[in-house]
Amino acid sequence: MNTLAIIGIGPRGLFALEKLLQNLSVFNKKLNIIGFEPIDNIGAGDVWMTNQDASNWANISERALQDLKGRPEIIYNKDVIQPFPAYSDWANTYQPDSNPDIFPLRSKIGKYLNERYNSLEIQNLYSITFKLIQEKVLAVKPVKNKLQVFTDNENYYDVDDVLITIGHQPTKLSTQMKSWKKHASMHENLQVYENSYPLSQFEHLDNETDIVIGIRGFGLSMVDVMRGLTTSTFGRFKITNSETFKTVFIDNPDKKILLVPFSLDGKPLAPKPLNNIIDQLFKPTAKDLISLKTQIESVARTNSEASNINFLIEPVANISTKIFSNSNLNTKSHALHKNQLQELILKWFENEDIDHKLIANKKTYSTYALIKKYIDMALYKDKISLDYCLGQVWRHCQPTLYQSLSHSKLKKDLLKKIIDLDERIKRYSYGPPIESMQQMVALIESKVLNLDYINDPKIELSDKGWNLINSKNNSIKTTLMIDSVLDAPKLLKVDSALIKQLLNDDLIQPIHSELGIETDSNGIVQSACVTYNSKISLLGRLSKGSIIGADSILECFGKQVEDWAKNYIKNLT
């Protein structure tokens, strides 16, 4: 009987386990499984841990989580695995379309995932042998026709096949971060944090009475850090308008904290629409999405000679033109004909900094004013700008884009360009809840969050900390730096023991120097060693490039995992 090792029993590993059991039942086959997961919240993974700080909010609404389906009953020989409810049934979160969307704590989703894993009761089944090893895997090495899995407890396990479903991995420090850490090590009063999480690492700052903190990055992780730092002992938020989530910050008069975020471009996040009624205004028709899928796949699945991404952006621009021109959508007024509007959209896909009255950007508004504009658009209290509309339309198109572009025949440089575009638009499509951005506004207005240095400041090191200097030659000193930037899954920059070992042993290879691991359509890694017949599969974020979308919780329960499990069991001897 074959033995399969699953490395990483987070959400994707959990779903793979469920789908393996379903297919073992369908094909009436047998399998031994060893699961490796070092943390206690099995099924949840690091991102969704049940004991994390309440400042960590999910970036997906309860409404969107309706697509997180439940597990049906599985009958496998003598065993009956009970069904587990869909997330919405478990959380009982159904609500009217006019109600504001609810964004749960990440720990709540983690509780769902952990309960879903525990409900399998897989270690009590008669028909399958499952062993959970709560150790960290450091290496996987081929030995004759087997694989050996080595852990941090100096144990090793013989298996036939390996499935890797690990999430975000540490990356090599940038030159800037290395210099900052070296600088801090030489001065007792300076501190550098190379990661945003866990927020508990900042608890000692509660004892500070007057502190200035620099935050590298202006994305979703920065929002969590901002909320966590300011609501411990330095103050609290109070919502003054329940319809708009208008918020004020009530500070602790005995303490003072100043946050100074900065990024390469200083562009702010745009919150998602308030509710389903507003969100539906940006949603393409089912017919348009089918047409989009057909147009993309006609190139991506057959044409390895495509030289640009027009096959992708032109149909999305066509959909966006129709939506922006819809009289039901309250947009900025304009006199552009359909072809002119579509041309403007295509230019924006190429360069979002283009200057046009329909586009809200930093050429027209300050960062603070732009944040407030985006909030009002999300509330549908201001005319919708073209860029905000495009970001929301793109979000609705993403599942179709991800499915149609995964394991394509496109040139690798073209895939990189598509991924870069998707990442750029994520400040809209992956935008936070309105309440998070209202909290940001409250901190700006309370002079707790300083945006004067947001746009790529010059940074000088001194004995007293870091001096940030903006374009107006103003400066501010910080004694503590936090890196809130979540690095992209670039294989050659990953700094985890397992991935480095696999790469050094030529058992994996990058699909592109700036992307993740190359896998085939069945999730099997493509080895750089031509004589090695790979028995290693990989699903998820580290295969970025082979697949396009991997970051969403819904992607963890998606078709890629289903297809892998079916193919694996079907071909099991």
C-alpha cells in the first residue's frame, strides 16, 4: 500500500485530505497518509490561527464566504465520515443585500477550519491509516524508489509520494532590511521587526509613553499593524455613524504614539463596496464571464507565441466599458464614446498613473483626500471613478482569469506581466473593509498616523534611529521599524529549509526567475534533474506562475485541489 506525505495541513492541506478520502471511496483504493503540521490549529494554518490577535481582520466578507462549500458525507468501506456545513451555515451569517458586509476576524475562520478538520476524526477510521506528525519538515530526499521526509526533531519517514501544501514562506532579507537590522544591533535603543505577525510581538510597546514607529509598506498587513498598535494602551476607536462606519480615535492622554508608514509609490488601498446591492453594480453578466473565459483560453491554452497581454485586457476592457457606461452606475460624467472609453481603460491597464479626469489618483488628490474619496465611492456617496470601477470589475473577473490562465502555454515573461498586473490591481480588488479605512482616516485626523512621508522617502541611518526625509525636505526620526510588506512567492528568494533543499537538489525549479515553482496541470513539480521521475506534488502559493491565483481562502478549496486528488487516486496502484 502506498504512503503519501502531506506537508502542511492548513486550509489547502485540509481540503486535499477531504478530497483524497472522497476519491478513495469512489475508486475503492487504499492509501496510508502521514500529515506534517507543526502548529496546533490543524486545518487553520498560520494565517487563520484561532488564538491570534483580534486586530487581524479577514479581507473577505461573510457574503463572499458563501462560496466556501461544506463537505458531503463520505462513505469509505466500513467508515462513515459525517458531513460538515458550509461556512455560511456554520456561522449563520445570511443577511439582506442592503446590510453592510461583515468582515470576520481571521481567528473565526480559523475556528471553522479547525473544527472541520477535527470532524473528520481521521485517526479513528478503520479503512485508512493516518498519522499526524507535529514536526517541521526540513527536507525531502529521494532514496531508490522512495522518498524520505526529514523533520526538525531529527526523525525521518519513508513515503512513496509527497504533496506540499505550505503557505507563505520566509524570504531572504533585502539589502535594506539587512542594513537596518545591522544598524539596530549596534544601538541598544533601536528595534527592527522583519515581519508584521504575530502582533503579540509588539506587546512590550504597551509600556512606552512616547514613541515614533516607521512602517514599511502601505497594504493590508500595515492596516492590521496600525490597528493592533493603536488599540492596545494608546487609545480606542469609536464608530460615530453606523451607516458609514465614520470613526473617531479616542487617545490615552497619558501616552503618545505616532505611526509613519511609507512605500515605494504611496498609493492607498480602496475599500470594497459597502453591501451586495452596490457590489452587484460592478458584476459582469454570466454571459460576459463565459465569453471572457473562451477568449482567454483560445490564446492561453493554444498559443505559445502570443507577444502581449491584449488577449486578456481587451475583453476585460470591453466588459468594464459596458459596466461603467451603465446608467444605473453613478459615475463621473464624461463625453467619451464607447471606443474612446475602452481605449482609456486599456491605457490604464498599461499605466495606472495616466492623467485623466475620470481617474482618481495622486496627481489630483493627496493621499488623505484619495482615501476619503475611495471610502465615499465604496459607500456609493460619491461618483464612481474609472479606476475604482475597474478594480471592482477585475475582482469579479478574477476567478475566471485564474482558472483560464493556470498551466497555460504562454511565454513565461508574459505570465510575469499578467501576474504583475493582477498584483497591482489588488489594492482595489483585495481592498479592506470600509471600517478599516475609516479607522485610518480617524488616526490621520488625530495626528496619530502621519502620511507626510508615505511616498518613497529618503532614509538615513543615525545613532538615534532612522531619519525619513520627504520630497519637501522635511524629516522625522523613528527608533523602531516594522516591515509590513508581504513578499511575493519568488522561488529563488524563499528562505525556508525545505524549499532551499529541494531547489539545491534540483528536485524543483522556478517557472520564471521572478516567479514560483513550475508544476504541471496535475500539480506535479517539474524537476531540473532530467533523470528523476518526480513523486512530489505542490499546490498553492509557491506555484505562482504555473497557476495565477493562489492567495484567497476560496482558492484553497478550489478546483486545483479537486483535480489533483482525483488524478492522484485514479492513478494509484
